[in-house]
Amino acid sequence: MRAEVMTLLYRLEAPAAAIGRTFETDTRGDPWAGGPVGPGQFAPVITAGREAVAGPMPQTRQPRRMVPRLWGVPPPRSFEDGRQHGILTARNLESPFWVGNLRNPEFRCLVPASAFMEWGRTSPTDGKRRQCWFACADQPLFAFAGVWKDSEIPTFALVTCEANAALRAEGRETMPVILPPDPRAHETWLRGGWGKAQALVAPYSSSLLEMRVNA
């Protein structure tokens, strides 16, 4: 869990009702109207609905839930370093800190988004780092693969993988995992065994990403 430059901002430009329709979720009157999400802020997260169900997997399928969770999981005490926010991304999926949650599907979640920001290479004109915003050409509203943990506050982190060619061109080594626009992929991440879910941890195709640069 070494410190690194990572995804620090994303946007979810869709109201709760639209999120519910896209991801087959009852929003239960969630007030989300759309906007940016930064570290330490609450945002809609979709779970398999097992948070309050203890013990073995129930025989009946629990409906998905859309709930607000804070972006940034508190680090273990041995890693507390004065950071202003929790751990935003899960990069080492074999880490003891993440492994138990990832292998239990009830702790995996969908994180709806419409674009995400990565710091790109410096501008050749003024030497400043550029904000590169990426959106999916094939799905205006997409889902990051996420993992959640509970402490005093319900939190989540984004699962990351090796960067695709578009992000490597901007000097990035990793990127958040974007799930395909297929309901079966969403269901696998929320309810499937780890072997099938782990197969979804892969770079999104560069040809399906649209990039906009903010100076």
C-alpha cells in the first residue's frame, strides 16, 4: 500500500433514478442529483444487499441496494501516516488488508460514474501537469469495480489494474477497473466467486475511452 499518484476525482453526472434504471437497483428515494466525487466524500455505491445479513449465504436472492458510502477506507493502524483521507484504491489484491473482502462477494460493490480524472503529463507550453478526464464511449454511465469495508463509517475503495495504452501515454501505471456494459458482468462482480470476478480485473480498452484535457 505504498503511496502513489492515483485517481483523485471522478464525476457521476446522473440522478439517482437514472442510476437505478441502469444498474437495476431500487434507489429508495436517494437524493443524489449528480456531481463530482472527491476523497472523503460520500457517493452512491451499489451492493448485493448483504450488509445486514450475517452468516451463510441466504437461500433467497437479496435485492441490490444503492447506499451512500464515503470514498476512502481507513488504513490499518500500522499504516496510519497522517493522510487526510483513507485508502482510495485497492491495487495489491493479494494484500491481507483486501483479500478477505474481495473473496467474499458481499463486500464487492459497483461504483457508478460518468468520468474520472487522472493527472497526465506536463503541458509543453507552461510546464504544468494536466488534468485528463476519461469517459467511456460505449456507456455514458458505467461502473467501477469497488470493494467496501465498515468501521465507524461505511466506506469504499476503487479496485485498480494495469493501465491501458491511453493512460500509459499520460505516464500512468494503473487505472481503475471499469466493468463492461453487460448486466452479467455487474452480477458477477456483486455475487460471483472470486475466480470469475477476478477475470474482470483488466484494463478497459483504450479505443473505448474518450479523453478531455483541462489545462
